[in-house]
Amino acid sequence: MFKVLSSLLLMALLTGCATTSTYMRLPENAVVRLGADSSKTYSGIRIDKRPFGWGQISGIPYQVEQNNVVISEGKLKARFRKKAVIWPPVAFTYWPVSFGWDCYDLTNATVEACTSEDKKEIKRVIREQRAAKKNKSDPVKEEPKDN
């Protein structure tokens, strides 16, 4: 019985400490800053970060920068995290907000959800990046040559 309760507690801890993630289309050579404390920049396609607090329930502030110049800023659609209810009071109190869409298109003047074609392209790029990383980390083993 103790092992079962311990396992359930561990699963609850892992669920409560999860990150929130989304995909973003950015202009060429651009980075994005997210949240009220926008000291960290994200340049990748997939954005993984800790969930947001109550201050971002009306929208997650963002800034898109290109060559250290802000080219667009505003708020991203946000939503209440269902996981925050499972892990009270900590998650409900401190980080109940996550990204509202699974993909944001920040290449235009207005923030839009990515189209299905955009999502397919993003997934293709991510697969290529993973394959390139895998090939780089796994050197090709050469077979011994018979002399």
C-alpha cells in the first residue's frame, strides 16, 4: 500500500511540475521574448518554458526582435491550465496559465494561429534537426579493413 501511495505522489509531483510548450513561426534571424520578465530570448521553433502566473491570464506579453530591434510586440492568447487544478494549491496559486494555441505565427503584423500547412512544415523542420543532431552525435562506425 505504501508503494502505491508513494508512486501516486511521485506522479502528482511530476504532473504538477510540467512545462508548457508551443511552436512559433518567427521572421528570419529573429528571437522572441515572453512573459513579464522578458530577459530570456527564444529563437527555436519549439518553445518550452515554465507556465505563467495569474498576471498573464489576459494574454502572454511578447516581443519579437531582429538584430536587437523590436519589430513587433503584443500579447499571445493564453488559457487556464487544467493541470493547475490537479496540483493545488501550488500550481493553482503560482502558475495556472499556459499558451492558448499550439502554434503561433509571428511573421505577420498580427498574431495568428498557424495553418495546418505551417504545422506540417514545422514538424518536418524539427524532424530534420533531430536527424542532423543524431547523425552528428553518432559517428559512423567504420568496419575494420582486411589487409
